[in-house]
Amino acid sequence: MSDARRVKSDTSDGEVRMRALADTAGMEPPEQAKFWLEEIAKKVHRGPRLDTWTSARNRAAEYAGIEVSMAKRIWQRWEDMKDVSGSALVKLMIAYERICETNERAADSYRAERLGTGTKDATPYQESRSAGLGMDAARH
């Protein structure tokens, strides 16, 4: 492909990549749907003493915006399915992406707090050079 035919917004070289697609690369749509639904259910599960996986699956379906019956079908029969509804697949992918972004933002915030920067750029705290000069530095 010549440079003249490339479009500025062309993302085929991997510049913009969704985490949901990267995590399910090489999977068929029913397997992708199952993966995203299970990961969302893991996120909304309240623990073994308080919750069942069926109710977590139903909450995951509500979070993603798909029908509970579709979530049940994906959960139980994904191996026998030939395809998944396009709208359900896209909604699950977007919901999974939102969860990944939330986790990444929380990790960035924690990292910034741990490093003492107060910002999310994750650069370590550095004391200014003038702090070591003066009478205090002479005493040490």
C-alpha cells in the first residue's frame, strides 16, 4: 500500500486497540461472548457466602444491557452456538472494556498515590535540589 492511499485515521497498524479484542484474539464469537460475560460476572460477584454465580451472571447481563435469557444461553450453551447476536456481542464487549478501563484507572490512581506524585503520570517524587542546601545540609 502506498503512502498516498493511507488515511490519517487508519488504525490497521495497531495504534488503537481495544483490550476486549486483544484479550479474545483468535476466539470465535460464542467463545468471546462467554469470556466477556464470565469476566463481568467475576467483577460483580459478591463472594461465595453472599452470592451465587447465577445471580452474578444476571447482574452481569443487566450491566452489559443484554437480556438475561441471552446471558443464560451464552453461559450454558456457548459451545453449541454457531453465532451470537451482534448487538449482544457488542454490548458485552463494551461492558468488558468499561470494566478494564475502570481497573486501569484505579491502578493508575493507586500507583500515583504510592509514588507520592498526586497525579496520574506515575513519575516518582523527586526532592528539589535546593532542599539539600543551607544550614540543615551543613549539619549532616
